Amino acid sequence: MGKINILDKSVYNRIAAGEVVERPFSVVKELVENAIDSGADNISITITDGGKQLIRVSDNGCGIEKDDLPKAFMPHATSKIENVEDLDTIATLGFRGEALASIASVAKVTITSEIEGASFGYTITAENGVVGEPEMYPFDKGTTVEVFDLFKNIPARAKFLKPSKNEETDITNIVSRLILAHPEISFKYTADDKMILQSYGGGLSEAIIQIYGYEAASDCMIIDTVKNGIKISGYIGNYYFVKPNRTYQTVILNGRYIINNTIQSAIHNAYSGYLMKRKYPFYILNIEMPKEFVDVNVHPNKTDVRFMDNQVIYGIIYSVISKALDGSAGAENIVKSNPYFQLDPGSRPIVKQPKPDVADMKLVKCDRPYEPQLFSPTSPHFAFRHAKEPVEFVGGDPEEKAALDDIFAENKKYIEQLEKEQKEREAKQETFDVDENFRIVGQVLTTYLILEKGQEIFFIDQHAAHERLIFDKLMEDFKKGKVAEQSLLVPVVIRTNEKETEFLLGKLDYLHGMGMDIVEYDVNQFNVYSVPLVLTDLDVNAFIEDILSDMTLRQSDVPDIIREKLAQKACKSAIKSGKVLSDGEKGALLMQLKDNMGLRCPHGRPVAVKITRTEIDKWFKRIV
Ligand code: ADP
Ligand code: MG
């Protein structure tokens, strides 16, 4: 990685300033990013007491030379950039040279490191701002950074720490994101000696399964497309796969986990028609673009970025996600087949074997020279680490500059087109709330209800609306375990192997909770005596097989097969088109729908369409 140098004032003044070490999770993030920048492919993270007592990050990366060890603790000391120009082509996650200095000012920090080819390493400690001398230390290639007693000597800061469990949750969230952003690296993360997360460097799908389980992977659409030089890929949840908060949302831009408003709102708006209030889609979105399109030097933690053109980015993301969700024209070029969907036990992909712990490794000889992790799309490294087909790159010389301008011009055109389409669509249909002041005009074609509210008129598909309401209610009851049982005439017998037996035994409470009476009848045999009333026509064998194919079922999950059944059930019991509705029925339906007119039925059709007065006035040429 080269030598550590102290940045000139003129350089560091150009770097977004601010505190980087606010909480234990920010320390974890900085240390892991350093490990990633060091070229490691095996990183292990250990915390105790929510990171307050100890945070330890070990890697098998390039290591730090003896002479550089004291420098690493100095402010503005970095090996990643040298001058102002380097800021335009940042290829590493870190570049401020301040993380270790900041951490060392609020904790005791020990760095132990050995570089490639050396026969021993060195260790150095900094405490209360006093940096010690490097001492010889037998070690393996790589670096371990330990942070003890974070904020302990700074009561004003310690006071603002959350209870350890909550700090741990925040750390787990950030580690999950770092794993998802670097699925090619093996990670191991333990908290208070308990293994929390482990990944084996086998790619994004594997990382998602390690973190969220097969169930989650199978509830997603896999997307992969290149639009105007911007590559968008990843997993986006089907519209019914919703979560109660945003911790299940990850955006990775050029290998960096980021939180960015433009991207978040583009995704959110694409989903908005499908979502109940306070429900959030699940997604892990990977975006790769030429680095000329994006400035990473805007936030001290480098968690946000600035785009050359927000609208272009918004438009591209919005259109890709919308198309995928709508299943509309063009979706087939975006959505890839999902191998985890309805997986049968035999076809489950094999997860790689764990690598040995970094800490346990004896002098690992690296057979390839260390290369800095260039996220530049020109570098072969980029293609290798981030994309099967690297995004089209347009770089620095005049010819390439012209091509870059072309892309922007093309993007502008594209965005205008998108905006036009969006306006047209909005005129036809959008998310809207209806409060008390509406008037039911009546029913037409024995299929649609018409509703007037202020200057707007709503057409509501009576079947789609009712179906969605019933579906949501069934799902909610199901999740809360509020389901009646229906006895079977003859019990269904299920034979299992040992592993499946063990899994099912652990899930009996869960299954009972959903109204399924299942007991262990004999060795490797279970009998089912009753099923949930809402699922009387359920194929019990298929259902159990489905659950066994997954084996990661968690308490809050509703298995696919059940969801599909509930959707069928909702469809069957919803009022049909062709049914004349009484005033009472119309009123009841519309009151229930009140805040959720922008919803879609469980099959994705819209529930309501809005027409504004302006549009109607235009029909009659009252206005033009
Ligand atoms: P930055 O990451 O912005 O350069 P830091 O304060 O995080 O600043 O780190 C200072 C320097 O210490 C880095 O530039 C790098 O040279 C070195 N360093 C820190 N952690 C590691 C590591 N795990 N492996 C190798 N070098 C490291
Ligand atoms: Mg750093």
C-alpha cells in the first residue's frame, strides 16, 4: 500500500471534515474499512460489551511497516493519497488519515502487524494520546487493531453510549452491510464470544443467505442491468416481502456501503404503490459507475456521496426498480432467474467451507503481490472484484472526455423522457390518501366504485381492493398466530432424516402457533393432525417439504407457500366484479381502504386510479 505520509494542509483542508468516531459501530466501520483497503481476503471482528470494552479487527492484508506504525496514529497520516489530484481518483475506502488518530484520542489502541515476507511483526500501543514505540512481536502476515475501553476516560462521551445490547445491534448492522459490500472477503464476527455472523467470500448470493437466510433470498428478485454506463444489480424484495424498518436496505456504490437520499427515494418511490404505511422494502442494491460520476469526499465517514447529476441517478434507479416490480416491458432484461426461489432440498447450493481464523493462521504467504483495491472501472481488479462484465468506462483524455459528455447528453435525454412518462403515469395513478371528506358516487359496470373527493375522482376496482384488504388481514393474523385449526380426517405422515427431525423439533412451537397440530410420532416421523383453518386445502407434505428445504425459517417469516395460499384465499373470498354492492358494503370497503388507495392487489394490479378535475376539464376544453 506504500508508505504512510502526512498530508499537506492544502490537501486535508479539501477533505470533508468532522468527527468520525461517534459510537462503537463507527470504530468498527473504520477498522474494517482499513482492513479491506489493506487487500485482506479474511477479516475477523470481535467485540465485547457492545464494543465498549473491546473492539478487535484482524486481517490478512498487506500489513504496516515498523517505521509506519507510529505514523499511523498521527492526524492526516495516510498511505492512500498524497496530493489534491488524488482526491479525484480515490480508489480506497479510507483517505482522510484520521480514523486511527481519532480513535486513539478516545481509547487505548494497540496495532500489531507484520508485512509480507517479514519473519516477525511489531506491536505498538497508544493511550491517552501518548504513542509508544514499536516492539518486536511474533505474528502472521496482516494486521490486528485492538481498541480497549472506548470513551472510558471521557465521561461526557461515554454518557451518550447506548446500552451494550443496542450498541451491539448497531455494530451487527454495520458489519452486515460491510459483508454485503464485500462478499468476496471472508468475514467472521463474534460478540461476547458468541458467533454472530460468518461469510466465506463466495459472492453476494452466499453473503445474503448467510446474513438473512434462504427465505430472504428466495423472496427477492435478482436484478442485473447496465443503463447508460451505470450498472445496477443485486437483490430487491418482491413487493410483499416487507420489513418494519430500514435496516434491511443496503446500497453499495462502487464497493462502498453508502446511505444516500437520492437513491433511497428513487427505490422507495418505485415501491410506493405496493407498500402499506410504515413498511419498508428489502433490498441490497449494487451500483457501479465511472468515478467521474460521483464524489465520495463529501462526508467525514464517507457514508454519503454526491452525484454529478442527481436526476440522472434517480431516474435510472427508479425506472429499473419500477420495471422489475411491474414486470412491465423491459423487465425481462433486468430480472434474472432466482435459483433460491422454491428451492427443493436437493438443489440447495453448497456453501463454501470456512477459512481458518485470521488470528489462528500461521504466517500465510501471499502468492500474489498486493495491489491496492482500485475501484476504477479501468482496472482489471475492478472487473474481478465487482462485476462479471465491467461497466463501460469513459476516462480522462480528450477523446474519452467527449465520450463522457455524450453519455451525459444521452442521460439528459433519457431523464426527460422518463420524467414525461412519469408525469403521464402520475396523472393516471399514484399513491394517495382519502380522508373523511369523500362522497361515494356509486358503482359502475358492477366492477368499479367511483369516489369524489375535493377536485379528484377515484375509480376503485372492488375486487382488487377487497382482495388486498383481506390479504393484509390474513397475513397479519397469521403472523400473530391468530388462526383457528381444522382437524384432518386422517393424519398426514411426514418422514424425515435426522437433520430434518432436529430442525422440525425446534420449530414445533412455531408450527403450533400457526395453527398446525404436528407431533413427533416416532423416530424420524411426524404426524400432522390439524392445519390452520385458512389453509384447509393446503398440501401438508408440500408445505413441510418447503420448510425443510429452507431450514432457516425464523419466527417472523411467512413461508412462500403460505403466502401464496393466503393470496388465493383472499382472492376467493373477496367480492367479485359483477357483484352489485349495497350502500353499506360500498361504505365499509372504502372506509377500510382510506389511507391505502395506492396499494396493489396481491398480484400487483392497482387498487385505485385517480382522475383530477384538470384532466376532465381538459377533455371538455375548458382548459387547454
Ligand atoms: P486512512 O484509512 O484514511 O488512510 P486511517 O487513520 O484509518 O486513515 O489509517 C492510517 C493509515 O494506517 C492508513 O493509510 C494505512 O496506511 C495504515 N493502516 C491502518 N489500518 C491498516 C490495516 N488494517 N492494514 C494495513 N494498513 C493499515
Ligand atoms: Mg481508514
